Amino acid sequence: MSATNTSQEIAEAAKAAFEASQLIPSSERITALHAIRDELAAHKDEILSANEEDLVAARIEVNAGRMSESLLKRLDLGKGDKWESMLQGVLDVAVLPDPTGVVTYARELDDGLDLYRVSCPIGVLLVIFEARPEVVVNIATLAINLGNAAILKGGKESNRSTLQLSKAIAAGLAKTKLPETYVQIVQTRAEVSSLLELDQYIDLVIPRGSNSLVKSIQNSTRIPVMGHADGLCSVYLDESADPDKAVRIVVDSKTDYPSACNAAENLIVHDSLVNTLWPVVAKALLAANVQLLCDPSTLNAMRSLSPLPENFTTHVKESDESSYTTEHLSLTISVISLPSLQSAIKFINSHSSHHTDTIVTESDASASEFCRGVDSAGTFVNASTRFADGFRYGFGTEVGISTGRIHARGPVGLEGLVIYKYMMKSKDPKGHIVGDFGTGQKQYKHKPIDAASAPF
């Protein structure tokens, strides 16, 4: 992409690349994924060096109070196994079954007139994200594998990382028959603002980032937006909860990656556990340096402990109503006790963002009621909320998580980035016309056809 390209030119190029890619064999897309993975691996040092520069600059912003600590953590491409997971994600997507070209409905409407509903790519994706430079690779991987073109905009705090990653992706694409404008990068807010107006070229906007980012985009475009504004996830300790499971699941849900959208922000404790299991879980959270915002019941239970935990004064506070609708994105969790499973379900449905919620229980009946009663994209039993992730689900990677009601919900992988079209073919020498059907004329057969793919 040239620095002088206008937003209109970028969008037009993306649409042209998408249309051209539909006639390129899917095997070429797999070749591209392997080429991109190899280019990323070959340029690891340059990419991580650029990422380190981004981190240094971001730390200055954090120290000055202009950036949150959680955003800084999301920026680190070298943290833990993030780099290797990113590369593995490319290969994992490459070996997944192609969800395009799959027949989901087929009928013989008349002798020699067949109809097929066939899955196909969405078109041009505009993906906007904050920090998380690995998203560039995640989105490019999914887009390429499906035949969707992509325009990507990362946060300014990750510009150096994004630039190096995009160079590796471009180098991989250059070794294939795919258009070089298949994946494009933009770097300014002005470009994004202009792109959001181009609904004749862009088919779907996917924002990944803060509540303010997502809501701003939702309010600024006619293009469909897929994503979620908040990650308010809850863990509910049922009255039959196993103590060891409770500690493991609550601590992992909160501390494994506190700034992630699938980290737990609310902990709900059954009233019967306030003076038994709750103090055990609380001590484990305090040992992990988690700040507890407690309602009166759970706070009084903590105050009655003898001796008090060493960090009780600094880490245990009284909650208020806003605590339970706040996405902390840090080592903080809001705690409340409730009298029943039904009240917990009602609380979650009215306070959560409908992302992912889990119950810790030994009751199959409670597990079933929770999973069906909680209106979220993910409802888990005895498992950490952190499992809500496309890579962990086996999607290879994900474009994001959707809490919407239409098209895709939960972690969005390959199948969430396809739609369908209807393909019809007449084998009659004269062709078929609607005027031949009706009262006293031909009647539709609507006979099922057994087909995995369209024969034309």
C-alpha cells in the first residue's frame, strides 16, 4: 500500500482483490499461509525489536498517565508463548477444513432444476484494534484462508510492530498468485473515519479493543459491526462447589491474563458458602495479589478472619453498585453473595456483557440450569472463563469474540467469517422460467438432494 493512497483507493483495491481471489484455487491460499508463517519466523528478530520499541514508548505513556497498564500488557508480543502461539495459529488454520463451498441446503425444484445453498466468504473486512499486534497475523490468516480481503488498523501504540508484521505478510503473499492488496494496513484515524463511510466496498467491520473504541465505531458507520464492547465475565460458586476446583478456577479466571476480555470481573458466592468456602478462595486471590471489592456479606466474612491476611487493609475494599458493571482489566475482582442459583443467573444476565460465565458445581441439575439460563455467548461448568478463545476452541485462531445475536457468537473463527449464496442450475434444453409453474401447471418438487458441494 502506498503512503499516498486515499481511503477510497484502499477500499477499491480491497474489493478488487476479493473479487479476483474468488477465482483462485483454495490450495493457493494454503500455500500463502505457509509462506507467511515462514516469513514471520525468518524476521522474528526485526519484529520483536520493533515491538520492544513500541513497549518502551508505551511505558513512557503509562508513567505519564496517558495509557493504561492493561493496554501496555496487551502490546507485548514476546510475553510468554504469545509469539509461538501466533505462528502455530497460522499453521493450525492452514490444516482446518475449508468452510467455503459447503452445501448446507440442496433441493430439486423441478426435473432438471437444482438449487444449492453454498457457503462463501463475506467480502472485505475492516478490522480495527488497539495494541495486540498479533491481531494483524490472526486476521490476515483467517482472511486469506477464506478468501476475504482485509484492511487492518492497529493502535498507534503498536505502529512499529504492525509495520514489521505487515511486511512479513506482504512478503509471503508476494510468493503466491494472490493479489498483493489482499491484506492492507492503514495507520491513521482519519483513514479509518473515511473507510467507515465506504459501505459500497467494505462488508463488515470488526473492532477489537476497549468499550469506547467499539461503541465509537458502532455509532459511526452504516457497515455491519461484529464484536463486543465489554468483557464482563462472572464465576458463580454454587452451594455444591468443590473447594479445590473453586480455588483453581477462580484464580485462573482472574489472574491468568487479567487484561483479557475473557478474564473474570465478578465473583458470585452462594450464601451458604460465605463463611466456609469464600474465605478459602479469598485467601488464594489475595495471595495472587488480587484486590477484592466485596459486598457487606463477603466483607464481614473477611473481617472475621483471625489472623487477617497480611494485605487485607490494602487489598480488601467495600464494593458499590458500579463495581459489578466495571471491566477492571486488572488484578481486581468484584464479589457478591446471593441466595440461590436463580438469583445468580438473574444477576449475571443483568450485569454481564453476555461474553462468558462459568459455574463451579457438583450438581448436574445446577450445571444444566446455569448453562441454559445464562444468556451469554459462553456458559461453562467447572472450567475457567479464560477458555473462551478461538485458539483454545480449536479454531486455529480467531478474529475476535462476538456477543451479538446475528450471524456469529462467541469466539469467531473460520465459520464465523463465511456467509452463503444460492446457486441454481437448469439442465432443461429450453431453460426454466417461473411462468411455467402455478395452478393447473407445473408444481414444485422440493426434493432433497444429497450433496456436499455444488456440482458446477
